Amino acid sequence: MQQSLIPRPVIYAVLVFALVGFAPGSLCRASAAPSGAAAAQAQPAGAPDLLVLTNGDRLSGKFVRSVEGKVMFHDEILGDITVTWDKVRELHTETKVAVLKKGVPVQRHALPANLPEGSAAIENGMVTIQPENNATIAPIPVADAEYIVDDAELRKQVYGHPSFTEGWNGGATVGLTVVQATQNQFSYAASLALVRVVPTASWLDPRNRTSFDYAQSYGKITQPAYTAADGTFVPSSSTKSSILHVGAERDQYLSSRAYYLGMVSFDHNYSQSLDLQQIYGVGVGYTAIKTPVQELDFKAVVQYERQAFANTIPPASSSQNLIASTFGAAYLRHITKGILFTQQLLYIPAWNNTHAYSFNESNTLSLPVYKNFSFSLGTLDTYLNDVPLTFPTTQRNSFQFTTGVTYNIKSSY
């Protein structure tokens, strides 16, 4: 059986799809903001912000933001800390901040009218904003302030848009095994997973999400020729395995949780005689759970699917065109600091051939090692029900376990 390679134009198309998305105007940077957006430039360095805790500790540094009742502060000595408002006695910022009240939505390219902006003094559960023009703004109860954020960052997220190379999060993983003995063995596994959500700030509702994933494993064991004890000559032989997946998806949000999507994927599995499976689909998705530590998404897709098989035995067909669907779930969990678990489940039935269905399950556990590097464990289980008659006989199920070193990619926007 000879492994097929996906044509370069297809790979290029997937890469462009992943980086650009299919939304109109996504090739262009956001147009210049209104006159007020000039304030989005970085503020000059000045006096540090001050955080006083209820136990009397005084922290000097920079106020980061307050989201959902939690205050994030960067201390010059202790680094990043997070406390709840009931642990805060006072907070004074030299940094210009903005207060987003509960129930006041933030629209693309538009900030709420009469947005409280300026330096902040927070005491006794009240937020007092001192604007640059010295206008009087009535104190705001902390309980009514859903977000207190850096004003320049807010304007950057509302009026700006990351370039093609900005805003991506994910990881690149590689693993390698080489054995030289009576038999020679070589195997490698590589993967790249990237996700970009716009706006990139987690405290704003998403407008769109673009994801790209690539995973490939290849292995080969060679046995040299030898002469058996009875004088029989046994020629050299080799056994290989090859699994490849390339996919991209673009989500456009209708609300903070509901979205419609377009997706493409390409799969090759030598062990299942699958030369190439192509999927092009559109569908809808919903984020059922979204918290700082976990997220659960469901999606349903209708798609065109083409499967091409190798080494089929007549009268089995070497290819088929399917009208199918994908029903999937994706789960992400931050178990503890630096430890990340992800899981994806897919059920893919075909409507014009009820025997042509498949299941996919992938799991990845990432453990921090050093700075941006982590150690990863992963499994991929694939069941393909409609494998044709081949020689040698093809198994319906394929299971893969991989380990590797991952470099974590963090947003630069």
C-alpha cells in the first residue's frame, strides 16, 4: 500500500482558511478608531498603583483588572496575585481604568455611552472615578461593577483587531523514537494546535473563533534478510504505520455562547486503508459551560464527505461520496496551575449510506516542565465502520498513544 500525500494547494488552502477565516473583511485590519480611540496608546509610566488588603498588607505595582468579583494585581515583588473584593480595604490606581457596569453590553467598535473612565479610588465598597477633565462621576458600588479594566486595553480590544500572526494560543508537540538492533525502528509524532478568539480578552464576549489543528505520526520497522536454520532464505521486510489529520474551523458568534461555523478536515490512516477522507461542512455550536477553569462545547454539522481507500479487492469500491453529519463535543479543563486536559468526541453518520459511520475520540494531558515547555500524553481512538475488503484485511478500529514535548504558544496581542 502506498501512502498518499495531500496536494500542496489543499494544505495551503487549509492554512489560509485557518488564519483568515471566512468572515467578510477578515483580510483587513480594523479601520482606524474614532477620535477617542487615540487614548488606546500605552500610558506613560508613572507612580505605581496601591492595593491595601484587610490584614494591613500594602502592595505596590500595577492594577490589572477586576472580573466577576476578583481583583488581579501585579506586585513589584510578589508577582501576580488574585484576591476577592472582601479581602480588599483600599485600591488606588494611577493607571486610567474603565468601569463596565452589569447589564451594559460592549459592542464591536462602540463603547457604552457615558463610560466611567479615569484613575480609581476604591474604599468601603464604592468605586470613585476621577476623569482627566475633572468632571464629577457618582460613586459606583463594587457590586454593580462587572468589570474594572485598563482603559487602553479595553479600547484596543473594542476598536482593534489582531493581525494574522497575533492572538493565537495553542501548542506545538514533537516526539521521536529510534531503535537500532536486530530490527531497526523509527517513529515520530508531531502536532500543532492553534486557537484564536476575537476579542482576545476573556472578559469580553467573543465575536469569532478560528482554530487550526495538525497531527501526524509515522513509524517503520525493518527486518533484515536472513537464512533460517533449515536453509530457507527469508527476504527483508518492513512494516509501517501512518496517521495524518489536518483540520480548520471558523466560528461566528451570534451571542456570548451560540455560534454558526464552517469547517474542513483531511484524514489519512494507512492502518485502516484510508487513503484520504475529505470533509467540508457547515453547522451550529453552543458553549454549554464556560468558566475560568473549564469549557464545554457542542456542535452539529452537515457536510459533504469523500472517502478514498487503497488496495481494495473487487467488487469493493475504492471511493465513495457521502452526505453526512458530525455531532461533537469538546471539553477543556485546567486541572491545576499549568496542567491542562482536553478531550474531543465525534460521531459521524452518513445519510446516503447508513453503514458508513465513524467515531473519533482524542484525549490530551499536558504537564508543565519548564517555562513554555510541557510534557504531553495523548490518545487517538478511531472507529471506521465501512472499511472495504482489502489485502491484507483491514481492522475497523485504530488506537494510538503518543508522548512528546510541547512548546506552548501564547497570544502576542
